[in-house]
Amino acid sequence: MARGANAPSVPPVWERHVLNATNPPRVTCRHRAYEEVAGSTSSILTHDHLVHRSFFFSPSDITALRRLVPPHLSHCSKLIKPAKPTPHEFKLLSDIDDQEGLRFHIPVIQFYRHNPSVQGKDPVKIIREAIAKTLVFYYPFAGRLREGDNRKLMVECTGEGILFIEADADVTLEQFGDPLQPPFPCLEELLFDVPGSSGVLNCPLLLIQVSRLKCGGFLFALRLNHTMSDGPGLEQFMAAVAEIARGANAPSVPPVWERHVLNATEPPRVTCRHRAYEEVAGSTSSILTHDHLVHRSFFFSPSDITALRRLVPPHLSHCSSFEIITACLWICRTIALQPDPNEEMRIICLVNAREKFNPPVLPRGYYGNGFFLLAAVATAGELSRKPIGYALELVRKAKADMTEEYLRSTASLIVSKGRPLFTVPGTYIVSDLRRAGLEKVDFGWGNAIYAGTAKAIPELASFYIPFTNKKGEDGIVVPFCLPSPAVERFYKELEGMLKGQLVS
């Protein structure tokens, strides 16, 4: 009013009754602030000789305090909402997205070095603000999954936001290992599982944690609800965050939903055989349990891949590095697990449809799941006895089944069979992330020195991740997970194969 207003902009409200006791009064909680305490009064201050002061806590002071607390208490989580209002609507996932085998969260981690050119800039602040702006374009990520009729998944675009964790770690990049590859120590602290956040339905679809390191570098880790995106789709979102973190106003590749393009035909028509989803009766000796599982990784150098190629017949020598490594791992893993010789063993290859067809079946900017499961099958005895060329031919034949008809047939199978899980007994799943581009995501500190899954999926799956070793060789690192007794046998077979022969 001193500045000329006629009335307060916020009208005063009395209504003191809203904070009155119930009638009759009901004390239902413990109130330690009002407890009667008997005993010493030595800590009760008197007015004599009291001094008034104040203290300023700077950001560095708070960081220093965080380093003093146990790791599980050093995380500060909050929901990041889109920076602007977004539509409230329901969006159906595709029939490929909401299959049973994708209803889980997958962890991804990226390591960034200290960059003197951005000295004084806080990666937490920059990335947090960029995420809020990016969610305006990718607003379904800020929503929550709901389940409709026949277990059909959909996103309710509520704008509630994704979970973001700010953390400080009293370690350097070097302490995570040399070479810097999975498995990583203290993963549960680098990607903190906020209680109540890990459900598939009605929970945040993304959890992102940025941890500052005392060397000036930082870690960017996330956990993705896999029904929303695959590796390339996630990279597209992260690249958008990185572009906006570096000053862009909008993503260079606009996001496209259009999940209907991977829906089943109406009515569903299963026209192909889908060995990745077959029901298998009999032995479960090769189904791994969580007891005594060991996480490791192996780096395939260019010379290793050349050595494997020397083991195959001439008509297979032009196979891809993915195919030859997959055949090698399938054999070594089977021998290491020692299943019954007559047990069926499956290798399931995740083949992405984005770059497979011309013209493309998926529009540019599509960030849903665009991969399909192609399976090769052989008995454990066949894989153990026969040369690598046998497994290699099976892998190549399985990949050749990837046609547009196979895509439609897969979606129809998923719908007609009630969204079944892929075959589990005797199964090993491999996915090639080398073209996902996660390592090229640059928030302003340069490319990541490692970018990929934080570990293998226990019991089932490995990912092929681009990696440069200490010699400067560009190769492929493959995390894997096996029971403790099988690890030594796996390495023995693998090293023997790289030397030119199977050991078993």
C-alpha cells in the first residue's frame, strides 16, 4: 500500500478452527518435543554471558559435510518436473514395449573426466536444469505407467516428474578401476534405489543420479523403466538433455511417439516361428539362481576378433564381429555351466529394427523399444563338441529371420499369448549397444570415458559396449554374470579359443 495499492494482493484469512483439536481429543502419535524429562539441567542455558553470532554455509561446506556421512545418507533426491506445463493425457505403449520381458528397470552409467575449460561449473545444476527443459519435449517420461484391460500398458502424462539424485563421492575416477569397465564397485551408491521408486507401475519412469567426484569429474547414472525405451531411444533422450545443457533451445531430433506402428495386426496373425518365446519343458539345470553369482567383463580387442575369425571356414570369414563374438560366448558359457548334453541351449539376439529396413519401419525420432528377439537353438552337447562355425551359422540364420513380416508376427504373438515372457531355461541374451551412441553424450565436459550398462543382467543377458583400452585399441567390452564355479571354466574355454582351439 505504501507503493499505491488499494488492498493486499493476498487477502488475510482467519479460520483458526482448522488447527483445533478433534472432539474428543485423540493423541495418536508420539510427540518427543513435549515429553517430560527428569534429571540433569546442566544443558539449560542461562542469560549470563550469552553471545550472538551467525554462520554462513557455502555449497563447498555442505559438500564437505556430505563426505562425513554414510553413503546411504549422502543422497539428496527430488522430483524434476517439466519446465513448462505439458498435456495431461494417456498414451498407449506398443505391443512390443509392454511384453513381460521388458517390465523391469535397467541401469546405465557414464563416467566423465574433469574438464578445465568448464572450471567452476556445477554438472549437477546444469544437468538438472537441462532435464527439466528436455521433459517439456519428452513429457511422457514425467508421467506414470498404468495398466489397462488385458494388462495393456499406457503412460498417464501427469507431469509428476522423474527422480533426480544429487550426490558427492569422496573418490576419484581412478579408484573405479583401471581399465574402467564393469563391474563397478559400490554400484548401489552410484545409483541409489530410492525406497518405493522401483515398481513398474505408478512409479517414476526414470531415476537419474549425478555424483560429483573429488577429482573434478562426475558420474551420470540412470535407471530406466525398460518398457518406455531401448538403448537407441534412451540415447536420443540423453542427447537431447546434453544439447540443452550446452545451450540449445530444443532437441535437434524431435521426439516421436507413434507407438502404434509396432502394434499387432487386427486380428493378430502369427505367421512366423518364434523360438525366443517357445515354452520349454524338462530340465532347468541351466537356469541360474542369485546364489553365488559373480559379475565380470571381458574385453575383445581387434586381434582377439581376428583370432576367432581364423577358426571359422572360409564361407563364414566375412561374418560380423557381433556374430563371431556371440558364437564364441554361447559356446564358452554353455561349457562353463555344464548342463546335460541333451538340454536345449538358446542364444537370443536383440536385433534393432531402426536401421534394418529401407524404407524404415520406424520414423526418425521414435524412442520406444524397436528391437526384436531372434533365437538360435542347439543342444549343449552339440555346442560343446562342434567347432565354432556350427554355432556361428546358427546365429547368422537366426538373424536372417528379421523381416517386416517377423516384426508384425512378433507383435501378434505377444498379444495373442497374453504378453508372454521369453524362453528362460537354457537361454542367454545378447544385445549390441555399440551403435547406441551413449558414449557420445556430451553435457559440456566432453564425451564419456565409459558409457553403457552398469553390469550384466544377472542370470540372463550381456551387452556389447564400445570401449578403448589403455593401448588405445577400440574394441568391445562384454559384462557377464555366472555362478562362481563356472567363471574359471568360462575363462579357460575363452582363452583357449582365442589361442586357436577349444580346451574342453
